[in-house]
Amino acid sequence: MTRHIENTKVFLAFSDTTRLRVLDFLRDGEKSATALQELIGTGQSTLSHHMKILVESGIITARKWGKWTYYSICESGGDYASRLLRLLASKTFAPHLPHENEPETELEATITNNKRRTNTMKHFTIIADSSCDLPPEYLKEHSIEIMPIPLTLNDAEYNTSNGPQISDKEFYDELRNNGTAKTSLINPDTFFKSFTEYAKQGKDALYIVLSSGLSATYQSATLAYEQVKESHPECNIYPIDSIGATAVNGLLVMLAVKKRAEGLSAEETAAWLEEKKNSILGLFTVDDLMYLHRGGRLGKLSAISGSLLSIKPVLNIQPDGKLALKNKVRGRVAALKMMVSQLKRSIAPNAKLDTVIIPHTDCEGDAQKLAEMVKEAVDVKEVIITLMSPVIGAHVGPGAVAVVFEGDMTRAEYEEKFYK
């Protein structure tokens, strides 16, 4: 029975087009994980999912060199797979199956072990950083752990265990009074200590990270995980580059919660999110584009042109996770209407949206108005209005409002349809 279980791993390796492409690329010789990502055009978590299956089948071997992983075809594993396929096609292949009344000690033990391993895998922790902008009650209900991004306001440091505290309302009032705010990277040592603790406790985790197009947080988290993995090979933490911010991250968290409830493991959820994240669209408008310019998120020329009298910008998040100024309209209401129009054009006719999130930086009246416009324009099950955290507010300023939803096209397709 054990042999048949091992044989199924070989067939699993061959049962996916992405894995077949990997094998085809590796016929030319050993390649790094980074090179395979570029050749296949997929994310790190998706590749890791497929490579784990290939390595477990014995067809592929993995070699660690420093922080990098290299993969190659295993000659003996390939020979075994070839012999297995020939054997199964022959008339002499007759696998032993237990009789109806025969004790299935080995079979029962295998099932029990597989269930135990599966249950352990599925009870994973979901982590987000403080840019996800989901309501506190939701985070608490679903046990979402938050990695706080350091914030500085008028030279005072916040989001630290022993630093001063400030409410969101006080923060935005201070910005309106010409206060200056900025954010910084989470200390890599913080990631290392946190991930090490997960490894020691045997916990799998999925970490949805602020866009690598806006911050180096994802790179920092990934490097820390690779360091932890060297000393704790059994550690399974999956950093996901959200290629987004604020409620884009929040919607990915909500999707992860649903997949966990459906019984997916951290690895399976990470692979699913890597594919899904490209269709999470975010549109927003701000009162003053100079906040984005000061934070390095927008060029000065775009910021100045967008800040002209009575001109309101509509921005979106690009396929690479960066921000772009796409439309300029006259007046706030026109900007909100433009956002709703783009939302409607980004989904299939008569589509029913599950969740739309509307985050704002202390302009709840406009957020409420936008929510009503969305409900009138499309069929949506739930609209969530949430206050953007100071982590995002520091870069967009007071008066920003966004709409985040799952479109029926990817961001690249969105760009092609509306701006080419």
C-alpha cells in the first residue's frame, strides 16, 4: 500500500500544465527558483506549491545555496517514473488490493496519518500588516494577526510597544494642521523573531504584505523567512506580495479567511491568492496629490497637474502594484462618478459582487455617498466602509476615498481596455 501511495505522487506531478512546463524548462539543466518564476510568469507561492509536489514525487531535486534554491531533474527519479508508466501499461501489472474482510492495518494507519497531517496544515495563521485597513472587529473575529508598520508624526514614533498613542481622528486633524507624517520599514529583526516563533510552535502562516511596488516590506519579510527556514526547515510561512495597499490587502485577507474555512492549507491558499490578486482592482481619489509626491509614490509633475483648482484626480493601482494618475475630472462628485463607472465597466453585465470595500481618510460623508452610488449601479451583497489607517493616510492625506472590488478582468486587461 505504501508503494502505491508513493506512486500517486508521480502521477500528481504530471497532472498539471504548469508542472509539465517546469519539467520542460529543467530539461536544459538546473535552474534557480527566480529563473523559473520568470520563465513561467507566476508568483513565489504558486511556484513553491508546484515545486513541493515535484520534489515529493522524486522527479525533481532541490539544492540550497545560501538564500537561493536551485532545482534539477533527478535521473533516478525520472527513471523510476518511466518504469512505472511502462509497468502500468503492461498486462502483468496486478496491484494487491485487500479483501473485504482482510485487516487493513497499514491502510488505516496511512489514512489516520494523512488526516492528522492535513488537519495540522489547514489550521494556519493569517497575518497582515497595518496597511490592510479592515475593521478591528473583523480582525478580532477571525484572529488576524497584525504586523504594525512604524509611523512617525511630527518626530514622534507610533506603532511601537512603548511609544505614544494617537487615534485615527487625531492623526488626520494633525495633518490638516500642517503636521508631517511618514512611515518606515518594519525592522527585519521583527520579522525574524516573529517567524522563528511560528516555526518553534509548528504553526503554518500566510502573510499578506503591502505592495512591493510601494514598499520594500515584502522583500524584507521574504529574506527573514529564508533565514528562518535555514535553521527551521519545517517552517512554512508564505509571504504574499499583495501588489496593493489599504483595502486591496484587506480584501485578500477576507478571501484567505474564506479559503481557510473551506479547508485549504496555507500553501494552497497562498497559491490561490497569487492567481486571484491580479483581479483585485482599486480606484481612488484624493484631495491633494502632493501627499503622494512627498512620499515618493507619484512624480512631481503629475502631483502639480492634479492639484490644479477644481481638478480632481482618479488613480488606480497598476499591475506591478504602483500607483498611477489615470483621469482628471472637475469636481469631487465627478471623481466619485468616474470611479463607479469604471467599477461597472470592469465586471460582467448582471454580475453580482460579493464584497466592495470603501476605505477613506476621515471623509465619511463622501464614503457614504460613494457606497450609495455603488449600490445603485451594481448588484452587491456587502459594502464595507472603513477608515484608512494612518499608515496609508500619511501618504494620501485627509479626504481620500477609494473603492476596492474583485473585477472580471486582471489589472493588465483593465489597462489594455481603458488606457491603450
